[in-house]
Amino acid sequence: MKNYGFILVVLTLILIAASALSVCVGAVEISASELWSIMLYRTGLSGDIQFSPQQEAVLINIRLPRVLLGALVGGTLAIAGAVMQGLFRNPLAEPGLIGISSGASLFAVMMIVLENRIFNHVLTALFGYYALSVAAFVGACITTFIVYRLAVGKGKADITTLLLAGIAINALAGSFTGMLTFISTDQELRDITFWNLGSLGGASWKTVTGILPFTLISLCTLPFFSKALNALALGESQAGHMGIQVNLLKKLVIVLATLGVGASVAVSGMISFVGLVTPHILRMAFSADHRLVIPGSALLGASVLVLADLIARTIVAPAELPIGILTALIGTPVFIYIIMAERKRRVVN
Amino acid sequence: MIEVSHIHYSVGTKKLVDDISFDVQPGELLAVIGANGAGKSTLLKLLCKELQTSSGEIHIRRQPIGTYKLDQLARFRSVLAQQNTISISFKVQELVMMGRYPHFDNTPTENDKEIVKAVMTETGITEFANRDYNTLSGGEQQRVQLARVIAQIYDQPEGILFLDEPTNGLDLLYQQQILSLARSLADRGYCVVSILHDINFASRFADKVLILKKGRRVGFGSPKQVISCENIHDAFNIRVRLLDDEEFKCPLVIPSMVLTEQS
């Protein structure tokens, strides 16, 4: 436990360093001393102005919300991946595989394409800026619920059925999204493409405050299920014998993970692999104990996405690479390595 | 400690547990024996509150089992299940510490750590405290799981331990070790209920034996009272002979086919 605390502190420092790096690098360069000076000035600790107004504006209005959004989305996706893998007792589970992301995307796309045609802006009037998040969240919940119901028999979620049901529902959601693409206008098509590739380009203080409540709920509550998820690794009835209410645990974890991931996908689109790979890195490097893996995934996932976004927006500057491309590009080799290592381990035993 | 009176449990029209009554007191080891499908595991699930009886009463520590919450039960009652595959690999030490989960919130206390240490010594698994559970042999894994469930109730006076075929798939030495351990726990004041396949083990280690057949009770009492040729034939449908020599404190069962071959 002492050890875990140390690892978490190191991961927090990595996240701070990644964020500091990310707010400084870009078209408008900000040096470390200028960053420090802006921070002191903005917090009122110093009246000294050692920076240009342009630097300050870029930092406050563009970089900072973007880094915050990256950290929130990355942290939420990774923490959701960690709890999903624990909950379904399967190392390959992630929010995307059981339909959270595709469901959120589908409903977000429905919102984009159908809102002004069928609902006549009623929903936007009702939910305001949160309308997309609400739609994505509802979509995430519905698909996850369907996948979960399909896989549950006699109170037990069967893993094979779960993954197959996930594939089926993902395909179904994909085909509905395809249909909406077919009837969409050019502007809507651009928006839909944005969902499917994922990007933090839409970052503003508005998006950050939009997803903040949802993601914070996920990030703050899920670590409390660490012990119960550890017990669940022994088996569902074994966890019951240790006093865990397994069915309640399943429902709570699914709702809380879906909440954050739904909101994240709503503002950033489908960012793949962060949720799947991040928990595995921690497990392989340190321990499979959820008391480390769950909070650790949040911190590491946040760092990974902040850095990936830094690369995405600088590597082809002034253009911007969709971040989903980048995470899949880096994530896939890591994922294959995990599969191979896992197989080797099974053969050895 | 555990009083079971006239419990029934059925799925559809099939009666899996049919009018079973028995009791176990602190310091006693009850062995439940019977052929495959006799309802042993179902009975254990009823005792664990995993299933609810259709009718009849189960009292644990003089209270109906329904009045306990799962986490209350977990503090004085632990269960060793038959299947113990774990989905995420833990170190042996971490796994045994999980037995203490019902007793601490986030960080184990000194007491928890000492209990884990003591139990690991008692079960002889200290040498692989830092090994990965999945790299252990079947017998070693079973001992680690046993250590976990003992740790769960170690400091509870009159704790209750349920074992579902604890010797399954183990070689003779490990079978002996595990049952001796169960016996010594009972001698220390725990109440131990174990499903067993080997009648001779039941006879040798248990204070009371419950024989089941198709969900019904064939016999209940001390090994001497209930392990008889008739009961065994009734429950298992095999002819046996009993060796009730003075050397043995308990009846020893030998399939009669073996005897005729020898003579």
C-alpha cells in the first residue's frame, strides 16, 4: 500500500509535467519561465509581466482548456477501461467493446442529423449546451444496457456472450450511423466524421465545464470500487461470500463508467485504445491490484491523452491529426504485445 | 450454531433439497456426503445465502439467515468454493489478504497483517508468499485459497467455515493436510461444514456425517451411527464392506468388489 501511494504520486507528477509541456508547445511558443510568470500574474501573486498578451491569451483561452479536456477525457476513458476489465473479469474488455462508445456516437450523430429535421431544436432548447452530452449519454446507457442484458443469464454475465453481443450491437450502431451519414448534409457529414476519428479540437472552457460534472463523478467514485473489484476477480460467488453485493456492484460500476465515457465521447468522439491499454501497462509494470490500477489508470490515461494530443496538433502543423488515429497507431502494437505475452504465460503454465 | 429445520428448495418441479434437517455446534466438523447430484452443493449454497430456501428455516447463531446482510455474514463465515480460477493475477500474499477485506475499509490494520502471516505459516504457504497465484500447482492454489478463507474468520470466536470438496483434484498428501487443518480448526472452536467425496475421510475426520440422496436425508449422526452398509448402498448404489477393527476409531469402507477379488 505504501508502495502504491508512491507510484500514484509519480504518476501525478508525470501528468503535471505532461500538462505543462503541452500548454507551452505549439504555434505560439511559451517558455517555462513565461508560463510561471503568467501563472503568478493570474493568481495575483505577482504583478510582474514577463510575457506578451498574445501568449497569455493563447494559454488561457486555447491551451489550458484543451489540456484540461484531454486530461479529463483520457482519465475517464482509462478509468472506465480499468473497471470494465475488472467487472467483466476479462482483460480485453473496454468501454468500446461493450458498446458505450458506439452507442454514444450513434446518438450524438442522431442529434446532429435528426435534431433540426425531426425534433425541430426542441432538445437543444431543453438541454442547451448539454444536449449533445445528454444524447450521447443516453445512447451509451441504452447500448450498454442492451449488451449487458443479452449477456446475463441466471444473474451471471457470460463473457463470450458479452463480447459477441458487444460486437453485434457495435455493428448495428455502426449501420444506423451509416444510414444517418447517407441522409446527412455536407456540414453534418463533417461533424459525423469528427465523431468517428476523435479530436480534442473542439476544446473550449464551455466543453470543459460541460463534461466536468460527468467525468468528475466517474473519476471520483470509481476508485471506491477497487476492493470489491479485487474480490470479484476471485469469482462472483466468492465475492458474495466476502460480503460484496455483486449485482449492485455491476449496476453501479456500469452506470458510473457509462456516465463519464458517454460525456467524453460526446465532446471528443471515439478515441480508441486509451481505455484498453492504459490499465494493462500498470498491471504489467506494477500490480494487478485495483487499488493501484483504477486511480493509476486515471492519472496515466490523462497523461497519455495530453501527450497524444500534443503530438496530434503539432506533428502536421498548422493542420491537426485526429487524435483517434494517433492513439490507435500507438495502441495497436502495445495491444498485440499484451496478447502475445498473455499467450506465452498460458503456455508456460 | 447452525440449525437447519425441514428446508426445501426446488427449481420448477425438481426438488433439489427435500426436507433436510440437521444441526452443527461450535467445535464440530460436519461432513456432507452423497453421490453426484445428491444436492450437496445446493445445500451449501442455501447455507451461504446464495440461494433462498423455498420453505423451512436456517438459523445461524440463533438468528434466521435472512436477517443477516451479506457483509455481516462475511465477517464470521467464510466459504471455500469448488472452482477457484481468478481472472486477474495476484500475488499469494495479496490473495490471502483479500480474506481480510470484510474487516478493513481501505488499509489493512496491523492485526490483519499479523493474521495473514499466521495463516500463511499454518497452511505452509509462506515460501511462495510473493509468487504469482497463477504459476502455482493445483494443490498449492487450493492451499492458498484455504488460507484466504481461514484468514477471513481467523480472529472470530466460533467462526463458521464452509468447504466445498476441499480435497478435489489433490494428491493424497494434500488431501490429508487440508483435512487435518479443517479438523484442527474445528478443535479450536470453529464450526466446519465440508462436502466430501471420500467416505473414509468423512468417517475419520468428521464429528457428524450427513448423507444425502436425491435431495433427501439418508442419515445424520456420528460416523459410527450412519456409515453403514445399508446407508452407503442406499446413497451411492454400491455394495461395501465395513472394516470396524479396534485399530480404527471409525468405520472404514471398502467396495466389496475389491474384497471378493482379493479373497
